[in-house]
Amino acid sequence: MFKADNQSGKEPFTIMMPPPNVTGALHMGHALQGAVQDSIIRIKRMQGYEALWLPGTDHAGIATQNVVEKNIKKEHKLNRHDLGREKFVEKVWEWKQKYGDIITGQYKKLGTSCDWSRERFTMDEGLSKAVQETFIRLHNEGLIYKGNYLVNWCPTDMTAISDEEVDHVERKGQLWYVHYPLAEVTAKKTGQKYITIATTRPETIPADAAVSVNPEDKRYTDFIGGEVEIPTTGRLVPIIADEYIKPEFGTGALKVTPAHDQNDFDIGKRHNLEVINIINKDGTLNDSAGAYAGMDRFDARKKIAEDLEEEGLIEKVEDYVNQVGISGRSGTIIEPLLSDQWFVNMKPLARKAMDASKEGEFQFFPPRWNSEFHRWMENIRDWVISRQLWWGHRIPVWYFTKKDGTIDTTKDYIVSIDQPETGMIQDPDVLDTWFSSWLWPFSTLGWPDEDAQDYQKFYPTSVLISGYDILFFWISRMIMGGLHFTDKAPFRDIFMTGIVKDKIGRKMSKSLNNGIDPLELIDQYGADAVRYSLIVLCAQGQDIKLDPRRFEMGRNFANKLWNAFRLLHMHMDENVTYSNTLDTDTNNLTDRWMISRIHQTIEAVDEDLSRYRLNEALMKIYGLLWDDYCDWYLELIKPEYGDTMDRETVDRAINIYEILLKLLHPFMPFITEEIWHSAREREVSGALIKAPWPVNKSEDIYKEDGRLFITIQRMVSSIRNIRAEMNVPDNLEISVLIKAKDEVTAKALSENHVIFKKLLRLESFEVSSDADRPKGSASAVVDGSQVFVPLIGIIDIDKERGRIEAEVKRLKGFLKSVNAKLQNEKFVANAPEPVVEKEHKKKADTEVN
RNA sequence: GGGUGAUUAGCUCAGUUGGUUUAGAGCACCUGCCUUACAAGCAGGGGGUCACAGGUUCGAGUCCUGUAUCACCCACCA
């Protein structure tokens, strides 16, 4: 049904679904973005584009590996090492086959019209080929390199992670002030016995390579060049000067630990310091930590602090709150650890992205993200792409081995997809998940085969819809990757949605247990209602604080839509073939008004949609259906008690209704399609999903009639108001006399007296341009005309006086502001003509008495 | 430390390049209605000095500056 044709002559419109993790279940963010994407793709399909919405899933390296590992531990009491790499990866694939469809199945419940025949997975054959190809290309271009650097190491997942995957959180800790005894010569020179440093991480003391002070710091001038003895090991290290040190912090002296801190690593490089690694990959201390070897890093912290205390080396301990990096995945505190990793040099890629952004090759909606993106590109750092995992794309790099089977480090590696020579072994690491995701917009279409028909037809894609939370992980990398590998921005527009939060504004998360399951909502309210509410709530990338009660709005609206159809259906005759197009040539004021309202709305809706203001568009359609069509149009054409609607009326009403169905279909596909087929006999090819989007053909059609009808609406409302305010009994018929502002109006109102009679319980209805106010009547002013309702014997004079006084006060205030404007010469001189004209009209309509 | 967003009715929020009545919606509230499409509804109503202080303009919820509060993002302060 939704299969896109890469051979069609239609202009393509493409959306790539951000691939959810195979491990995942549909959450509110997916539901929101799914609803938005589906609405857009359905609109484009109706507008005649060759619309492709390509779905898929992401292998999600760490996340999936963790889930499967937990699973085999629970079921078989085994860890992945017990199974071995090959067996384990097999298990993950099994798991993927078994559970990978869950989330796509959930997407289907939302009513998403993806092209499931093109569903992709980030580790399927084609995408793997693209990944290997890009690795090799980047390597050949010198943009991928291997290096031994400090990386963010997660001791739980036992892998390096990228800077973007590290979250910074405030943690309470302590700041220990530790005495470092001075070497004899230095002690003599300075007249001091020790130098005091402040540290939050005493467990790294055995890895200290120096103590550093600021060269400008007078307190320590004599210390520079001296030596100091490291507590716990007694090793002697130099006292150096470096401008990085801030004299005002702590004691102004810093312990330098190049192996376990990024800044210290940099200082170490500048001063050629020894790098002493004392922490293992699992977070325990190694043999270089001496007596503390084998202890966990946090136990060691405690123990070393105690030992220092015992030795009398602690001057004081302060409570201290600092930022620590934790793994976004496991929550474990990150350990900066020295290791061999693969990196991508991002600066050249970012350069291209910034240039393309300046050229306007792609646009963010809302636009503020353009500058956010730019800022990010300017500060880009190299990307650690290797992960010490088993689940993912293997790195296409091969090493020569020595006789014992270990890597021969004296020989260079070879970059290749297949084993270049027998005996060579492949790099054990896999690539970061995002290294496949960043190719998603084109790898899914057959790239690197640039002649692939899908790639030719559907690339570059039209719009990307995503939450801003993955702007830096994914979106910016897709832009860089797209520009680098295909020379094109992978999408023209980027619509950033907000993040769905809970009722009180917290992110939905498993740990808080504040998530709302979209499937439960769908069961409770229906998919259309959920979609409706999500889209109405989704305003211009603003976060959504979600109260489940908001879905009642959608449910009630779907209900209204259904009930409106029931009314028409009651009056439809099975034996009659109704026309299939709306004949706009009509003399009936109500029809003319409704037609003009529809065209106004279509115009406004198209405008809103072109800027991704789906919420505005949908609210306008809501008002059109509920307020205009149901509350006025249907009420007016509805026949009296036992009567039936004449054929012509039904014909027109059903045709108007079907325009509303078309406008609503992209947002509420289920109910609209169902009613569409209940309304008439239709072929499958005549499904609403394939119907053409309504076109706003005639600007300002029946504009004057529309205005007249609105005046009548106001008159009806003010008469109803009088009835209510004056407590006129419901069954009492009243008379209405209208003193129209001029002859033309009088004639027009008089011609449409049936509208008044239909909507008001009237005994008599009179209009003239020169009537007198009847005695004992309530009155109202509407658009320059006066409405009188004689209520002798019923009217409460005091109440009516109060009502009128309030009204007069309101009108006078209004008139005053209008007059102020019109008497202001500058206003008349500067304001555009239509604005001044409007003020004149306001004045004319207000001044009656 | 840098940046972004938010602050509008009791609540949750819309409000487009400044100018259709003196700011809207849904929910909640008040009054009257089980009127054969719909009580998940109909009709009527109350409720806001648009966070605060200045400024620009004929005209500011909307643009500018500053302040306050909240939220988020980025950053190497031991």
C-alpha cells in the first residue's frame, strides 16, 4: 500500500525514520515523532509526491549487548566470555530476530504508513558494506587514525565511549589537603618540610608524576625545580611550573597524574612527564599501585585517605561538590584511561558542514538550532570510533601475527574488508553505533552504489524529524557524513521536535518510573486520538509536559467527527448517487459562508504546514469541523423533527464533509478512512490515503457573504445571550426587531430570516433600516446594527440597565481607543492603508447611538 | 564560566514577518438544557495590568536592553 516507486515520474518526497534501537519499546518520544512523520508523509502523498518514508532499526551496540548479556546470565548463568565471541554474537542475532520486530509492530499500531518493504537494519548487508567503505575511504584520506590517548573509559561496559556519551553530574565528594614531603635539598632551599596539595582523588596519588604550581605564584617560586616525595610510594617527582594551575584554587599546588586526568595528561606532555597507569580496565588498581593493587578505585580512595591520615599527612578534609563524568549508558563514573583507539579527525568534516549551513543547503526548524549547530561545529573534537564490544561492525583492519599468535607490533596494519593474508587477525574492536547511523540517509538507499535506483530517486531526503536530544550524536554527524561522502546535505529541512516530559516536567525514564506507555494510551483513547493530541501539543520544538488527560481532547474530537457523520448518514439515501465534487455555485448564504471558511482554512493550513506548524494547522481544522461545520452548518441544514434532508442539501453537506475528512486524514488516518468508505461505495484504489489534498482554488471566494454570515452569527449569539441573561423560559417564543445600519444590510438580513428562525425560537422577526426601539426591550449592537428583543413583562429593567451599561462602557472604551488612533496624525500618516481602513470600519460599526 | 529556552486565564499551553474588534484553545468553574448526530454533548457566562523595569515605534504579548525565577545544553578547574 505504501510502497514507493523509484521509477515514477512524480517528484520524490523522502523521510528517513530515525531508527529506534532493536532492544527498545515504543516510548512517547517515538509516538510523537512517528505521528509527526506520518502526518507529513501522508500530506505529501496526497499532494501528489512520490512519498517514501523508510523505516528501520539500529543495532545499538552497547545497549543491545547489555540486554543480551543480562539475558544469558539470567537464563544460563553464563557471561559472554563463557560463550566466546562467535557464540555470543550468534546469540545477539537470535535475540534480534526474535525481538527486533516488537518496536516496528508497535509503530504499526500508531497507524504509520512507512514503506515496510524497504525496512533496513544498521547491520544488514548493504549497510555493513557502506560502513566498511566509509572507514576505508576516511582512512585513505588520512582522516582516520589510531592513537594512544586518554579516553572516556567505562569500567562497567569495559569499553571506551565518545565525549558525547558522557554526562556530567554533580556529586558530593571531599577535597583532601595532603602534605607531600619535600626532598631534602628542596626542604633546605625553601625552609619548608612539605608542600600541600588539594585533591578529590587520593587513589591516584601512586600515579603522580609531578607536582605543579603556577609560575607567577610568589608563594612557590623557591619550590620550582625542586623535588617532592609522593605519599604511599615514596617516589621522588619534580616540582614544575605550568600556567594551567590556578593559584586561587585549593593550595595553588596541583598533583599531576598524566595517566588519569585529561589536563594532567596535557601538562605531562608539555613537561615530558612519565605516564604511570595504575588503574585496570575494570576499575581496580594494578600492580603499579603497590600495596593497593587489586582494590577497587573507590575502596582504594577510602583506604589511601585513611592511611594518609594515620601518617599525619592530611591537613584537612573539606566537603566538596564537583562535576563527575558518568556513562550515559551504564551510569558508571567514567575513568580517563590511556588506551589504543581509532579516531576520526572531525575538523575537515565540520568545515564542510559549516559552509553548507551558511549556504543554506539545509535548514533547521525552528531556526535557532542553526546557530546551535554552528557553535557545535566550531568546537568539534575528534571522534573515538572504536568500542571494545563484540556486537557491532568489526573494524576492517588486519594485523600480522607473531608465531605465538599475538599481534606483531613491529609491522604495520593493513586496512581491508577481507583477510589480506592468511594468519593475519582482525582488529578485535567494533565501531561506535553512530558510525553506521551517520550513513543512514543514503546507506539505506543503496549507497555506495551511486547508480542504485532508490539512491538516484530518493536522495537527498526531504526532511528529518527528530528530537534535539540527539542533535550532536546523530544529526550533525549525518550532515557531516552526507556532505563528505555524497557531496550533498542528506536532508533539506530538519524539524526538531521537543522532548516529551512527564506532568511535572521531568524527563521520562525507567529509573523514575514516570514513563507513559503509548500503547496503553492507544488502547484507552484510540490511535487517532493519541496522534491528534500529540500533534496539537507539539509546538515549534517546545518540550511537552504530558498530562494523560490531554488525550481526552483527541478522543472527544474523534467522537465529534463520527457523530457528525452519523447525522449525514441518517439522511443519506442508499438509492441515490451523490455527486463527487463540490458545486461551489450556490445562492445559499450558509453554503457560501461554509465554502469560504473552508478555503480560508485550507490556505492557512497549507501555510502552517510549509513551516512545520502542524499544531496550528490541526487546531484550525479542528475549529473548522467543530465550530463552523457542526455548530453552525449542520445545525442550520438539520431538518425539523421528523423531516428528511433534501437530496441537494445532503449532497452538498457530504461533499463538504469529505473535504474535512481529507484535511484530517493525515493526522487521524483510521477514523477518516473508515468513514470515507462508509460514506460511499469505493474501490480500494479510491482510498482516502490516495485522495488528492484539497486545493485552495479561489481566494476570497464568497468573502462578502462570509462577512454577512458572521454578522448574523453575532446577532444570533447576542439574542441567545439576552435570552439567557433575562432568564427567558426555554419554551417561550420571542420577537426580534433589527434596526439595520443601512438599506443593503436590511435587505440581506431580511432575505436570510430563515437562519434566525432556525436557530432562535422566534414568534416574529422584522428588519428595517429605520425602526424605533420598542418599549421594554433588551438590545444589543452588532456590527453597526441594533438588535431589539421586546420583553414586556419578562424583562428585569434593572438587570437590563446593568447589562446595557456594561455594554455601553465596553463600546465607549473601544471607540475611544479607535478614535485615539484615528485622531493621531502620525498613525494615519504612517500606518498602512488597510490598517487605517479597518479602524474606520470599527468606528463606523461601533457608533450607532 | 558560556549558551539556549521558558515566564500569557485556577491548570496545561497556542499566539506566524509588530496592526481584523479591548489577547485565544482545551480542561476546570458558574447558569440553563437528557432539543432523535453527539451529555465524550448543546447554549450562555465569569476569569488574564501577557514575570518585572526601561527603551524603540503612530502602534509591542510580539522587537531591543537590563533584572528575577525555572529548565535544559555545553565547558578540563584539581
